[in-house]
Amino acid sequence: MALTDFVLALSGLLGSLLLPFAGLYWMLRLKRRPVAPVAAAASGPVK
């Protein structure tokens, strides 16, 4: 019983810490994605 309570508390804590970091990572990925095609277009056509 105590072990299951510990596992549930630990998974709840990790889940609550993981959600903000996952959201931050997702936002940074979305911000960084449109930069690559713009940089490639600015450097000119590839020969």
C-alpha cells in the first residue's frame, strides 16, 4: 500500500513538472522552425 502511494505521488510530481517543460520545448520548436526556410531563401539558390 505504501509503495503504491509513493509511486502515485512520484508520478504525479513528475507529470506536473514535465508538462511545463514539454510546453516550453514545443513553443521553442515552433518558433525555430520557420527560420530555416527563410535563411535558405536569403542565401540564394543552391547550385
